[in-house]
Amino acid sequence: MRLLLHGSAAPAATALAKPKTPSPPPSTRTHGRSLAESSVARGPRATLTTPQTPVPAVRVPASAVRGFLAEAAKQGLHDGEVANGEGVLWRFVEVLKGVDELGDLPLEEIADGLCVGLLKEECGRLLASGDVKELVSVVEAIAGHGFPVAELAKPADVIKVLVNKRNPSLAIRYADILPQAQILFCDILRAFGKRKDFVSAIKAYEAVKCSSKGPNMFVYRTIIDVCGLCGNFQESRNIFEDLLKKGVIPNVYVLNSLMNVNAHDLDFIKQIYKKMPSFGICPDIATYNVLLKACCLAERADVAQEIYTEVKELQSAGKLKLDVFTYCTIVKVLSDAKSWNLALKVKDDMLSAAISPNMVTWSSLINACAKAGLVDHAVQLFEEMLLSGCEPNSQCCNTLLHACVEACQYDRAFRLFEAWTDSKVENNEDRDSLSMASVKKMSSVHINKNQTTSAHLTFAKRFPFSPTTATFNILMKACGSDYYRAKALMREMKTFGLAPNNISWSILINLCGSTRNLDGALQILKMMPGMEVKPDVIAYTTAIKVCVDTKNLDLAFTLFEEMKRYQVEPNLVTYNTLLQARSRYGSLNEVQQCLAVYQEMRKAGYQPNDYYLKELIEEWCEGVIQDSGIDQGEVTSSIAADSSRSNSVLLEKVAVHLQRSISESLVVNLQGLSKVEARIVVLAVLRMIKENYFAGNSVKDDILIVLGFSEGGTNSLIRGCDLRDAVIKLLRDDLGLEVLFTGPRFERTVLPVESGTSPRRPAALQRLKLTKESLYKWLGRKELMSSSEHTSNQL
């Protein structure tokens, strides 16, 4: 007999006419399937070949084939000989191919609850083993035959594994199989965005554009939001421009997301806002909220008020309804601008619109009054918040405490804290203990003296309050100079399950500085690692400030080097504290220290106070000629005339020259400097030579002073001559040094130089030379004058 069936249905139908043959030995099976089955499962559909001996054809009824295929599908899943899930799933795919051959077999006969449950179990095994690629391939093959696959695996679990494996293309390929593909596309993009994996997110977005279903407005909005999550606002603009080039008209939600991602750029989002009518889009309340957010970030309270006025007009016309976020944002903008009176008017508008202020709104209002120093207004707002049923959080309470501390109302801060916590600190015999009873006594005296009502101690409504470390840090600042009270507060933290942080220890170090207790400050700094708190830049900077205040500058620079050794990066306050530590410089080492700090500060990207440092360097350099009786009036007027010029180039020049050793061949480069700047550099080098000579280091060689190139232009020649004449006057007339002019060929000629010069003269490097013999004569006179002054002082 010959069976007139083809494809995968043929073996199944043939089995109806033949007895069941035994299974092949294990050596001939691959992953639970025979080698023949394995070769057929993934290859093109093959036609069953007939044996060489002719067999009469027998037609099997279609009903019998349908029943067998249904049973074969279930039997294949139940088959105990098939131990691998991959083999089971691919065998089921072969059965579905047979169903396609018949064409009239309803899938309901196969896709019953038992079959789907078994398939689901096998897909779960593949997912658990991490073979997600095989799972996607199988599900894709099953779905290609019209079999429902939505319940075979949880899409969220599959997508989670693929996101962890950073396989965006396979994730999109899997999502494209399912009916809820657009939602899954957004989930995949968002998952990569939360992981800050922007590269994979963009690859997923490109895969979506190539998928069968393609992106929609939800996908566009999601990828723009992902750009914001990953901090790549420029890419969000590129995606938006790409949409416009393709003729895609965005909706209001896409534009709102684009504006929100670029909220730091007020000008850009104003442009998008103005383009909305051209897209046929009316701004909604979210659009205006983003505009207000941008105003807040840009600190443009004036623009925010204009937007708020426009929104109120739209609300009056019934075109828009303001929400709590709108009011909260405008209050925040006005609060940051210290416009507390305007912020309170917004609160009145909010209540008139029957919208209750939330926690953020109340906190912003309290903060606005706190910044303006209106502690009573802040306390009153706090009471109103409690009466409205809004419970404050710790940050709101900390804002009120901080307002009291900034207004120097330290006792009031302690009384507020006591009213919120009802905490009692037991008295200890130890001197470090904090007696809350003494705080109460102090508070009562303050109340009687200032006639303050007791409303500040109690509130109309109680609320749960959990202090934070920041709360205790604020109270520590309220201790003034009472070191022991602050230390007791640090111990009280433990009763609330808190631990002091870097700020806590820094405040304690600062308290030691207020009492000029340098040893105590250094001891606290050394204790911090033992308390499992690594000193940060704030702790080191505070300790350095204590050293500066106590005039222990060497120790300040030692701490500066220590913090860098422990890889603690100095900040702007650290650098400024060191640079402004001295009101004048006494030695070369002091100048070199500060110039090294100055150079390091510039390399770190901070802008130092060049003018202040230049003044100190000038004073130190002019010390070279102070004992010569020279009138400094002319120098002072020249410096004042040159004050508009940037000082960074000058200070860098001085720093470079002072880093060199006296034993080296010194070359002083004055190119690009003005007369006053050249004077300071030359004097700095001479001051360095003098101090090194007095320390026992001799001068080894002559000094070359490079003035610059004498180019053919008349103006250039005039500037070069002015600089040359100013330097020669300083060295020869003021200091009495012998100055030689060195021409392009290094020929020595005694000054003055030739008077006639051609305006078309070729460029030549102009240099001056101070001989070693001349320097020794000058240093000898300085040494003699110094010894004479010392003798006269003794007499």
C-alpha cells in the first residue's frame, strides 16, 4: 500500500497502517530526538520517499488523521523517552506542520488545556536553564503555524532575562510575536533606560523600527523618556528631528516628554511650545507644568510668573484646569527667588480653587519664609499645615529647624525638637551629658524675656516625627560653641538608631575651631576612621580652616597633602582657604607653596582669585628693592593702570620660574608680558636667587632674559623697545646690576644698543644677560646691608 500524504503528516499517518517500531538506541538519538527527526525538525519540509517495493496506495480517512495528530501532539509531550524540552517542543512543531498539510484540522482539537499546560511547562524549563534564544525560536515557530503562544511563557520574565543578558534585538524579536507587542516594546526600552544602558536602548529602538508592527507614539515617547533617564538630551532632539523628516506628526505626549527631558534648556522648550500650533496640538496642563519646571531650573521667576498668569487666564476661560503640581512648581520657583509674599498669594489662589496644598507645597512655602529670615511666618505656616491634615515629613521639620538656626534662635530650635519628639535625655554625671532640663529652663527664660507665647512649644495637632541625621546636625550647629552639648547630641543619635556622618564630625571639628582647640580638632579627624566614617573633603577642609585660624599654616599644608594622599579631592573652599591663609609672604618656600596650590586649582577646573594672589606676589617681589630706598609711587601707578589685564598668565610665569633650581641655567622668558608683569617676574627670580644664596646655594651660571622677537612692524618694535627699556631700568638703575645685550648671534655688546633700526628689519630674538659676576656683587651688597641691619637692631 502507498500512503498519499506528504510532509510531517505522512509519518504520522503511516503509523496508522504499520505497527509501532521500537525506538532507536540512545546512541542514534540527539537531544531526545532521533537523528532523522533532528534533521527534519529544522530543515525545509521534505516529502516522504516511498520504499523500493511498490506498495498499494491506501487512503486514510481525514477524521482518523486528525484524531491521530491530536493524540500525537499530546503523546509527544508525554513521551517519557524524550528527556529534553527542546526535543519535545520541536516535535510539537513537526506535528503543527502536519496540521498545515491537512488544512481542515481545527487547532482547538490540539490546543486544549492539557496540551497548553505541558507546552508551558517545557517553555519554563528552557527559561530556567537560561536558553532564551532557543525559547524565542521555538515560540516563533509555533506562532508561525497559528498556534496561540501568549500563555506559553510570562513575557515579563522572558524580557527580564533578555535585558539582563543585554540582548535588545532578541527581546524585540520575542515581543513582536505577541499580540501586545507595542506595550512590550515600551517595557523593553524602559528596562534598558532604568539600567542606564543607553546603547542597548537605542539598539532596541532601531529593532522596533525594523519589526513587523513598527513603532507608535507610545514607543516614540518612551525612547525620548529613556534619553532623559540616561542623561542624553541631545539624542532626544535627534530622534525628534528624525520623526519630522519622516513626516511623523507627534502628539502632545511626545512633545511633553521632549520638553521634560530638555527642561534644563528653557530657550529650547519655549521653541517647542511655540511650534505646537503648527502641529495642530493644544498645550495641556502637563505642558505648562514642564515650562514652570524649566523656569525653576533656570531660576527665572519672571518668566514663571508670566506663564502662571497665562495659565490662570486659561482656567478662567474654562479651557484648562490647574492641578496641584502647577501650584507646587510656581511656589517652588518663587521660594527659590525669595519672593515669599508672592508664594503666599499663590497659596491663596490654590485654596480658592479648592485644591489642598500637599507636602511639597507646604515645604516650599516654609522654605521661602525661612530664606527671608521670617521664622515666625514659617512657624505659622507649619501650624496651618498641621491643621489642614497634612503631616510634615522630616525634611520639612528640618527646614524649620534650620530657619531657627540661621536666625540665631538656637533655643527655639531645641524647643521645637522637644515638642516634636517629647524626648527626655537623662542627666549623667559625666560633663559631656546634655541636660534637656537645662534646655527647658533656658527656653522659659527666653520666653519671659521676649514675651513669646507658649504656642511655639506645643502644636494644635500631634504628628509622628522621626528625626534624621540631618536633624541632629542642625541641632549641633545650634550649640554655638558648646562642644560638650554637641557631643552629647551625637550620642543621642544612637537612641534613634542613627549614626553620625561626615557632616556631624565636621561640625564637631568646627566647634573645636571656634574655641581655638586645634588639638581637639586633629584628634577628631583621626578618630573618624575608627568610627567607620572616612573623612571627606568637608572634614579635611574644616580641619584646614582651624589650622589657618590658629596660624598653624605648616600643619594646614600637611593636611592638604594628606587628603590628596588618601585620594580625597579638594574643592573650591579648600583651595581658597589655603590661598587666603597668608596676608603676606615671608619666604620663597611660602610663595612656592601657594603657587603650587594655585596651579593645581586651575588644573582642577576652579577659578582662583588671581588679583588677590597677584597683590601678594607683587608685595613679596618688591621686597627685593625695598632696602634700596626706591620710590614706589611710579610702580604703584603702573600696576593700577595694568589691573584690567588677566593675571593668570603672570602667575603661571612666576610659578614656572620659581620651581627651578638656582644651580640650573636660568632663562627668564618675558614674551607676551606687559612691562609691569615683566617687572614682577624678574623680581621674583631675583628674590629666589637671593634667598637660595643666603641659604648656602651659589649661583652657577649667567641669567638670560628673553624679551621676544623684534619683527619688522613699527608697532612691534616700539613695544619691544618699551619692554626692554623698562627691564634695563629696573636691573641697572634700581638694582645696580650690569646688563648686557645678546643679539641673534650671541655676540656680547655693552649697552646701550644701536639707536637706528630699520622698520623692515627681519625678526630676531632679543635677549638680555645678567652675568654671574654682577649677581655676586649685588648679592654681596645685600648680605652686607642685611648684616648691618642686624647689628643696628642689636644695638
